[in-house]
Amino acid sequence: MKKVLKRYWPFVKEYKFYYFLVFIGIILTVSATAATAHIMKPLMDEMFIEKKEEMLYLIPIGMIVIYFVKAIGRYIQSVYMQYIGVHIVTRFREMMLEKMISLDMMYLYLNRSGELISRISNDINRILYFVSNMFPELLRESLTVVALISYTIYLNHTLAMYALVVVPLVVYPLIKIAKRLKKYSHRMQNKNADVTTRLTEIFNNTEVIKANATEKYEVQRFSEQSWEYFKIHMKSVFVGDVVPPVMEVLGASGLAAVIFIGGREVYDGNMTVGEFTAFLTAVGLMFDPIKKVGAIYTKIQDALAASERIFEVLDTKSRITYGNVELLDNIKTIEYKNVTLKYEDSYALNNVNIKISSGENIALVGDSGGGKSTFINMLLRFFDPDNGQVLINDLDIKEYENTSLKHHMSLVTQRIYIFQDTLAANVAYGCEEIDEEKVHEALRLADATKFVNELEDGINTQMEEFGANLSGGQRQRVAIARAIYKHSSLLLFDEATSALDNESEKRIQKALDEYTKDKITITIAHRLSTIKHADKILVLQKGEIVASGTHNELLESSDIYKRLAGQLEA
């Protein structure tokens, strides 16, 4: 716990003024609680026994003042505790997302999206209590206990000793229970991530589920995860909810002892009825904050487990690091020098050597798993080579600052990403201001003008989730327009026209030929027509470039290319 508190301290200390206001609220609340016990003495002795008439007025007014002060204290405390907690949690959400999306692609591939979403949403919600309510509540209830104990000792130190003998009996079981609760909290949060992952997968694949009529199957899979979470949650409940009844019984035992011994004191004339009533009230009020301290301690275990999961992410180091050199000029040359990358036991790229210059159109062909996508991913810094170098403008790509490097690159993949924003914002994605003239020009080059003009609001049409209000071909045109709008000097097309018909592809290809004549274009294609006119075609097999040349040259010199060309033409 000390380790976690140390991690939170830099955040907590930024809210010193708000914690001061919370402390004022606590002092008001604690003072009012102690005064509630103290007013019982004049109520019994002076109002009921001595029958002083002025007490009929003073005691009720005093009660109103006490509870008014207590209400103000509670309100101040509650408002500013929530402010602190929600503010810190909002910052943590931003930090978590910023950290996750800045990590290397391998981390994102290996961790399920549902797991990552669960950490940003569920885990962070669990620390809200920890960073806002825990410190003030623990302080308030502890001060309340101290104030009431002090008051009972002031009234009758002998009787106080009997009343407080139960306190040590509460501490030991609390410590044992807390350890088990932390273990269950870890398991609950992991299982909750599984449930979130399953839901994410279902809603991301609704078309496949509907097409295969597997709704019941998916509900069954979700149900298994959901009920496993239920079982773990109930184990936590069975353990955690032992605390209140145990403390109730122990509290009642202490109270019974006070009544018996205190009654004797009153009978023997050592205490007045008012003193005994005030003592009894103080003891009764004391057990409530003691129970709350126990409840806080159990809640802390859940927050600690969530905090450990959060800091695990924040402490993760990205395997991809960037330099400080800004790429201000266009990308004029790309060079792979002895580039090797290994996935587990197989090579994704193996001793690749190639130099590409401005104006060149390079096509990549090969069997599935041959290394085509990895070749492109190296330029995007999704991965770094195990050996060798990737050079841009004769400088190692690792030396460049991230934003300036990506500014000169545009990627279009077979999987199209459409954001829930206007069509124009999707085309101009990543730009602070949208140049509508440039948007229209990019859409024209992507052969998208016709269908965009038919939309009710044109380029200002709001896109639905995943671009559901567009066809597959339309989404692909928007993605191509996005790459054109960026006006990068390096264009990367990974089966970028797979959803288009032959005629549409020809029109786009014709427009792109003119547009890309002063740029570097690297294309992975599923059709022969897309790569036929490339300046150079690289044939990749098991991560190696086994042949290179123009279409006609390769047809004469490479049997592998002849086979692949036949498949692409089919």
C-alpha cells in the first residue's frame, strides 16, 4: 500500500487547497458528532432531573445548531472530495490512453482491445474512491473515534477501558480479510476485462455473427465469462461482508458491558444519569465510525488491485523509441540495408536490401506471410529490425521525430477505418483545419465525387460507426482520398483497391499515376492490373526478396512470379 500511495502522492499534493477545504468540513463534522454526545448530559441532568425550564429552549436550539454545523461540514467535505477524485481520474484516463497508443504495435497486438478498454474504464473507476474519498473518510472517521474516546475517558476512564477492550479484537480479522479481498479484486478485474473483450468482439463482428446465425453461440460464450465473473464477485462479497456483522456483534458486546458496569456506577452514585447517558451516546456513536474504518479498509484492497493494474500499464516501456531530428523535407530516398526481423521462430524479413527514390512506383508481391506487410510496417515504425537499418534520406529512421516522420507518409490498407465524424473530417483526418477545396480535389482523384454529391449533406455528412452508411467501395475511396489530402511524399497502399470494381480501379489508378509522379509509391496488390505498370516489382518469399524487376522482365526470369501473376490475374 505504501508503494501505491507514493505513486499517487505527486497527484494528491496538487490539490492541497481542496484538501484543506475538505479538512475544514471534517473538523466541523467531528466537532458536531462529539457535541451530540455531550449535549446528552445537560439533557438528562438539567432538563429532565433538575427540570430547569430554560433547558426546554436551549437544548432543542443546541441540537439544531449541532446538526446544522454537521450538515455544512458533510456538504463541504463531499463536494470537494468528489472534485478531487473525478479530476484525478479524468487525468488518469487521458494518461492511460496516451500511454497505450504511444506503445509499440506489438504491445497492442498482444493485448486484447477489451482488456485495454477495461483498464481505462473499469480499473480507473475503481480508483475514484481511493484518490478522493479514502483519505478524507479515513481521517474523518479516525478523528471521530479519537474525539469520542477522549470524551469517554474524560467522563469515566475506568468505564472507557471496558468499552474499548473490543477494539483490538476487530483489527486482526480485518487484516486477514483484507489480504483475501485484494486477491479476489485482482481476479474480478481480470475477469471483467474478459467480459469486456467478449462484448467488444461481438459488436465488432455482428455481420459475421448474423451471416452465420451464431447469435446463440455467442451469447453462450459471453454467458460463460459473465457467470465466472459472478462467482468470483460473490466470493469477494462473502468474505468482505463478514466484516460488518462481526463488528456489530463485537460492538454490541462492548455496549452491553458499558450498560452493565455503567449501571452499577449510577447505582453506586459514582456517575449521574446525565453523565452515563452522555457516555453511552459517545460509545454508541463511536462504533459507527469504527465500522466505517473497517469498511474503508476492505474497499482499499479493491482500489489497490486496480491501481497495480493501472501502474503496470503506465510503467510499460515502448520497444519503439524516436529521435529528435525533424524530417522537414520530402522523403526522397528509402533504403533497406541488411534488414532482418524475426517473429518467434520464422523470419518476417530476412536480409532485405533495396533502395527506392522519388518518383518510383514499387509493387510487392508474394505468398501470404511472405513479408509484404512487414516491409511497409518497417517504414511506419510499427516494428524495428532485429538487424540492419532502414534509412530515409540517408539517415536511420530511428533518428527522426515521430510526428514529422509520419507527416510525410500516407497509408491505405485493405481494412478501412472510418471515424464517427463528417466525411470531410475523415478525409482531412489529423489536420486541425479542414480545407474544403482540398477535400473535393482529393475525393475527385479517388473517384468519389459522384457518390459524395449524392449524399444529403455532401462532404458534411455525418459518418456512422465503422462508416456503416457507406458501401465497402465507398469507404475505400474515402481512405484513398484521405491519403491524397495529406499530400505526403511517401504513399503506402496495402491492397488499397480490393473493394473496388475493375473500372473504378482503372479510373483511380489513372488519376494516381499523375498525382504520384514526384512521390515514392509502394503497393501491395491483389490484382495484376494494379502492379503491371510498376517501375519495379519485388517478389518476397519467407521474408526474402527472391526476384525484382519490371512485369515483363520477371515473366521471363522468375518462375515464382509467373505463378503469382497467374493467381493475381485469375
